[in-house]
Amino acid sequence: MNRAILFVDDEQIILMSLKSQLKKHFGNEYRYETAQNTEEAWSIIEELAEEGINILIIISDWLMPNQRGDEFLREVHKTYPDIKKIIISGHIDEHSLNQLKGEVNLHSFLNKPWSESDLIKKVEDAITKIA
């Protein structure tokens, strides 16, 4: 299994929910990694790169302590422009979202709380655009 999906959110319950919903749908087709902050996410990204594992998608929360998700995705995009990026948030302004879309080729936005079908549809759509 050399393809991964990375979830970044400061709330453990959100991470577990995202991971379980995608794992239920895709099974063991992908490796699922979770990080509770951007520092942890960078460690995982570097570790997976060393192992030759390709991160297909990063699903990141917008509002997190220390570093916001949009700032994190901008940094990721500089080094890994091909990773599909999905931002998730319960509160976001349209201007910031549109700005992020233009800067990091943001794949999509997921509202909190999300529906499982919406999450799966957005991930499937991102995966088809990778091929």
C-alpha cells in the first residue's frame, strides 16, 4: 500500500470520524494517517516520503491552534503541489476560501458537520483527478 490520505485536525474525534468513514468505504486501498497539529502532519509527510508512500490527499481543518489549515496547505503546496487538498471547517469566509483556491489549487471545501456521502464524493472526485 503505497498511497495515503492524511487528516489534520486538532480534535481527535473529528480525525477518528473522517478516518473511519473513508476506511469503511475504501477499505485497505489506502493508508490513513492522522495528525492533531501541523507539526505532527509535517513529521508524517516526511516519514511517508522517506518510505516512498505517495500522499494523494490532505484533508485539513481550517481553524487550529498554532497554525491555521490554510497556512499549512500553502506550505505543503510549495513542496508537494500534486497533493490534492481539501479544507474542512465550521466557519470560513468566502473571500479566504476563494483566495486559498487560487493559491494552492484547493480541490474542495467540506463543511463541519459534513455528511459521509459528501466526504466520500469529494475524496473520490479528488482521486479521479490524480490519475
